[in-house]
Amino acid sequence: TDPGPTDPGPTDPGPTDPHASAKHHTHTLSATPRPSPVGHCYHQQAVLAREEGVTLDALFGYLRALLAPEPFAPTAQNNLDRLCAELARGPPPAPPPPLASREAADWFEAAVCRLVASACLGDGAASAEDLAGSRSLLLQLSGWLRVSVARASAPSPKRVGVALLVCIAALHLAPPPGGGGGGGDCGRDGEDSSCGEGGGGSENDGEGVGESEGSTASSRPSEARAAALLKCLFCAVAPAVQQASQDVADAGRDRRLAQLLGAVTPLALWASQHANRRLWALAEADRSDFAAALARVGNSLPAVARSAAAPPMSAALERLTGFAPLAPALAAAERAARRRGAARRVVDDSDATGLVAALGGSAFAALRHLATSSASGGAADFVGRDRFPLHWHPSTAAFATVPELHPAAACAPATRQAAF
């Protein structure tokens, strides 16, 4: 029988290579995958959300991928363009369903997605019929949402908060360069997959990543439509914040108030840095309505939110770290906490009472900053036009849309300058 292979014994290693260790180290480094850009993670979340049919989350994921410190462009831009084009081509949402129906939340998200897609595609891609349909849908959404939120019906405050963040992101979306797909450097950080060609093709997941012919964006997103949708959503939810603060007999007051503050506090933080520039696409009356809603929220905040010198951080806000539109406000809050020598603790999502203090304190500080910047014209992005009409009245410790009239000014009204 065949005894099998014999043991050849020790082999001759051959001549010793003095550079073998260095070559092996270099090979190991080249074979080690580099970490993906931050935007890639949000892009993958968007792909999964789209596969699951949660279009609002898919929009937010693509927008976050483009507004991350390391954007995943142009892949995310191409996929965003394709999704917006599909939403714009599809049939418009049906008339609003009854508030208590199971379809109410789905209709809300479908309406928001349709309007965001219209804004992201830009005015150049919209016909007169499309623009008229968007205006009609916005009016329907505004009236329906006011009643729905007031009755604590669908949608949930959390979903309203996501919709607000999507609108904010759409306002910051950069115009695509050269009329094509998204911007960004191809191959950022060595990632060939960010160009949608070659390696790392798993990001595609059937979405046609990198197909430039699928990109439809050819003009700057319509800031007016994105700002109008943002104003519609916020002005609908602001009265509910006031109601939740006043309803002290409700045993679930803190939980309901915490949920609502979770939706509106990111917007307050954003407005503290960007309202003087990003909301000029709104008509003057709409800016005043927006400021009145901010004042209503600020004046509704409980004492625990107004008294916090350095409010704690909520876990929800911490998850928005790296979201470019909120980065200046979150960084300013961190600097303020360090100046006071306070380490900012993070409040868990399950602590409703702690969230009221954390989110409410952040919102109050942000609105005070916005009111001060508007009054002095000292905002970093102030553009030299009419100031945003939010003011702080020290005598009453309240926000208002008109400046406080001091006794000296009351004696000489003719010399008083207009606020806006």
C-alpha cells in the first residue's frame, strides 16, 4: 500500500532577505481596509431605509451623508437625485385621511417627502403644474398638521422632528457642480467606492449608485420651498409645546413635553446660528410667523429649563453631532459649558424629566442667542438686511416679535428705528 506522502523535513529557507520584515509590514498596511468616511455610514442607513420603504428616513440619510464632516459624495448625491425624481414623478398624495386613521402617519410622511423632493430638485426641474400642486399640498399639510398635533394624534413628535431636520438639511444642500451630480472629491480618503466605480460596490445595493445619467439635479434647491415647509411644520407644532407646558394636571406632561422638545430643540439650535441668512427666502409675514412660533416655544419653557446655566446634553442631540447645520450651535454650547467649568452630562432618552431640563435649557439658550444677535446685528451670518424679528424683553423675561419699548423711546417715538 501507498504509505502516503513522506515528511520532507525542514525546508531550506533560502537566502535571508534583509528587507523581508519591512515588505511584510507594508503589505499588511496595504491590505488593511481603511475606515469609511463618516458620510458612508449615513448613506448605508439611507439605503436600508429605502429598502424598508421608510422614505423620510432615506431622504434624511442621504442628506446627512452629504452634510457630514466627510461627505459620501457623489454617490449619496446621485442616489438622492434619483429618489427625489421618483417621488416627483409619482402620483401626488391622496387627500388627507381622518386624524384617527391608521393611514394618517403614512400620509404625513408621503406629503413631506413629496415637498422635500420638489425643493431638492430645484425650480428648474418643476413645471407650473408641479409648483401649483406643491402649493396646494403645503396648504393641506399645514391645516391638517395643526389639528393633528393639537390632538396628540399621528404623526408622533419624533417623526415631526425628523421632518424638520430633513427641511433644514435641504436648506443647506449645496448646488450640484456643473449641473451634474453631487459635489465632493472623488476618492476621498482613498475610498474608490465614493466615485461609484470599481471597489466597494456593496454601497449600491440595487440603487444604481454612480450612474450619473440617473442624476436629475440641475439647479440650486428651491430655498423658498424648503423654508416654507420648515415654517409650516414648526408653526404647527409650536402651540402643542405651549399646551404641554401648561397642562400641569396631565400625569404624562413631562413625557409629552420631552417628546415635543425633542422635535423643536434642534430647530431652535439651528435658528440661533442660521435664521438671519437661511430664512430670507420667506416673505416678511412668514418670517414674523416663524419668529412668533419661536417666541411661543421660548415663553412656554418651564423654570427648570430657563435656570440652567449649562444645560445637560440629551442623547438625541448627541446623536446629531457631525450634522453640519447644527455643528456651530452644538460647538457653541460645548464652549459655554467649558467656560463655566461644567462637564456636560448626557441625559438618557428614558428620563423624561431630565430631558425637559436638557432640551428645554438648550432651546432657551439658543433662542436667547438668536434674540441677542438679531437685536445687535452681531450674528456671524448676518447679511445686512432686515433683522430676524425675535427679541428678548428683560423687563418681562419673555420673547417677542417686537423690540421692548423703553421709557425713553416712548417719549420720542419719531426717532425710534424700525425693528424689521
